[in-house]
Amino acid sequence: MGTERFDVLREQVRGQVIEEGDPDYDAGRRVYNGMVDRRPAAILRVSQVADVLAAVRFARGLGIDVALRGGGHSAPGFGTVDDGLVLDFSALRGVRVDPAARTARAEAGATWADYNHATHAFGLASTGGIIGSTGVAGLTLGGGIGYLARKYGRACDNLLSADVVLADGTFVTASETENEDLFWALRGGSGNFGVVTSFEFRVHRVDMVHVGIIFFDAARGAEVGAVYRDWIASQPEEMGAFFGFHQGPPVPFLPEEWHSRPVAVVAGMWTGDVDEGPAHWQPILDSAPVLGSMFSPMPYPALNVMFDGLSGVPGLQGYWKADFLRTLSDDALRVAVQFAPGIPSVHSANHYYPINGAVHRVARDATAFPYRDVQFAPAIAGQWPDPADNAVNIAWVRDYWSALHEYAEPGGYINFQDADDQSRIEDNYSVNYARLAQVKAKYDPENFFHVNQNIKPTALPAGETAVVTPREGTTAAKPVPPEGAPPEAAPTA
């Protein structure tokens, strides 16, 4: 089936072009957030980079919007768009690892489960997401929080290069030595600057890890959170663990009477010697009466997919909010405990992710992501199955965020924000926003890529170009030393 409108595109691509009325249309337009119900004019299942070049030029000529879909997890549903063209990368999920160079290259549709499966075969990893089905592309371009952030920085800090199709339909590579200004902007500036078709990452030695998950009564969350706050600050960077609130999940190590009741949780992993793991968890076990716990050595990829059955379920209704906290203060913990009883469902996640350690050793202007001196990134991710509950659950997320924001920084993590957070875009990028707007003006002056947390282009002064000079002494640009080489001194921010 199909219309003459997209026949020219069909002749120029190898991937499938799907329009309304085609058998695959309804499946092709869906994203993870079931609250998002948009009807694109067409969906292109990209088969190779040549398809992207043709599609961008075609959409510009037709004057229609373009949405980019990697994993499809975007809470605002930026992976689809009414009456526009969706570039669906779900067929491009390859990951190539070079163990000698300690690099991995991922295609634009790869998920973190794909990536970790490929790198783990060589005993390697780099910072990825908490949910395995999250896309590598979206998470990295927005900054990228994960269990390895304290040790190895954010996902964007491990990015070495990116292949990009620009708004004018041309192809470039961005790195520390090519199109440096674009490379700077891609590391946290989201999908504002082009279609990234592949990502090259630095990878690190990560194999078996010691995993811990500990549940407490949510009513004891303030005292557990206070212990966690001091514990995570004092732990070696090999410890990556978040604090949060859930409805008790139906897992065998949590008593059944606590299933679907509000609980506090500390979860994560020790990436050092697995035999040393148990001792590092003990202060958390001593913080309050434990309802249930699980500790086990396991491959790193196993932890990365552990919560997919709860928070990575496609079709759930979803509404998210986010902030940055300079510290997990007693006031913030009081607010968290106050709102814990209203958490919408077992699929919801209210987490406080630690972003210290290696994240702080990158200068705030070394990449687009500027918040390099805060300790935590809270996410209020409301997810539930029944649309009839939308109003009350959205109100819970908004009220919780409003109460927490009193103790937070002006900006928040864009990957955890929703469509109505566009007014916060300048705060999210803080001191880097003006430079981002100039880079946007250089590479996308007409704001062709605007189905995102949008950075609007600012005209450059006459005769000036938005050039970003790579900074020395930041982890974002440092190569991986060869095996056996002496460790370098820690870089300074």
C-alpha cells in the first residue's frame, strides 16, 4: 500500500516505508510511552546510512517534521511525530568491539542490552543506562547516567566520535579532531544537531560484579537515605548504587506482604574484586531494619536488564520529572518520604542517582552537559497501566517535583524530563546554553531537528564561528592507557 507522496522516498531507500493503512503502521508508530498516540505521515525503517541521507533531504523538500527513534524510550514520545516522518533505527543494532584499542562502535538503533552483550564478550563495558532496552543513542546524547558513572563518567564522557547526518543532508564525523564544536555539543545536547548514525565509545575492564538490592519500609526512608548519602560519598568509585522508592516488586527475596507496598531501596553493584563486595554493603544493611535483600556476583549485563520487567515495559502510561541536587539533604529526604505512599504502580521508579566521582573530574564546559558539581540526579518516573489513572498519577508526579524542586538546582537531566519541561531548557544547560545555541545555528540554522528538548539557534555575530577548543585535563578526551601502563594522575575539573 502507500501513496504517491512517498513514492520518491521509496525509490531512494532500501528500508521499508510504512504509511497509514499499511499492515505494519500501528506497530510502527508505537513508542514505549502508551500515553503518546501520534500518527506520523510515514515511518522509515532505516537499513543503512544512505537511507538517512535520502530521508533528511526528502523531508526538507517536503517541508515535514522528522522524528528520530533509537530505543523509543523517550518519555515525551520524541521518537514519533504527527504528520511527519519517523526515522526508525530498530533494525540497526550492531555493535563492533575492538578489544585491542578498547573501543566499541554502536549503530543508532542499538540498546544498552545489545551493547553490553557485545562488550561483555571481551570483559569490557562503558557507562550505560539502568534499563537494558533503553537506546544507546538517546541516553548518550542526553548525557547518560548509569551504574559506572562514578568510576568512568557519564556515557557522553566515554564518547570518542560520532557519525552524523546534518540538516542539509550531508555526512560528517565529529570527534576531538574533526568538527570539534559539533562533538562538544553532541555530548549532552541531545538530538538537536543532526542524526547520529553510529557512536564510538571508550570501553573499560568490567566483567563480574557484586550486585546488591536491599529493601526497607518507605517510612524509614529518611534515615536510610541519610546513611546512603554519606556512604556513597565515602565509597570507592567502584561502587555504583542508587537510592530510591518503589512499590514492593513481586520478587522472592521480599516478603509477600510487602509486595505493592511503598518501600525504599538501595540497588547497584561493586565493580572491584567481587570477594570484597559484601563488606562494602554492610553500612546500608545496618541503616534500618531490612525487609529483604539479594546479593550475588553476576555478569554486569545481567544487572543492566534486571529491572526491564518493571520499568522497561512497552505500552505503560508514563509521565516523568527530573532535577539536580547539590546534596541529598534532609529536606529532600523528608519530601521523598512524604510522597512515597502515592507512588503510582510497581512499574514506577523514583530514584536518586549519584553523579560524583569521575563525573566531577570533567570541566563543566568540556562537554555540553554542564552540571559537574552536583551530587545527585533525581528521577520521578511515574508509569502505570490504566489510562483512567492518568490525571491522579500525573498530579502526583507534578506535586512531588514541585515540592522537591525547592531544594534543587534550576536545571535537571533532560533524559528524565517530559514534553512540558521545554521552558527549563536554558536552565538545563546553564552556562553552556549560549554556546549550544550558536553551534545549533551553525549546523541547523533553520531548526529542522526540533522534535526534542529543543535548543533554538542563535545567529552568530558577523564573521564568527562557533568553535570549541578541546580542553586538556578532562576525562572526556583522554585515551585508554595500554595494559600494564602506570595509572595517570586524576585530572582536575
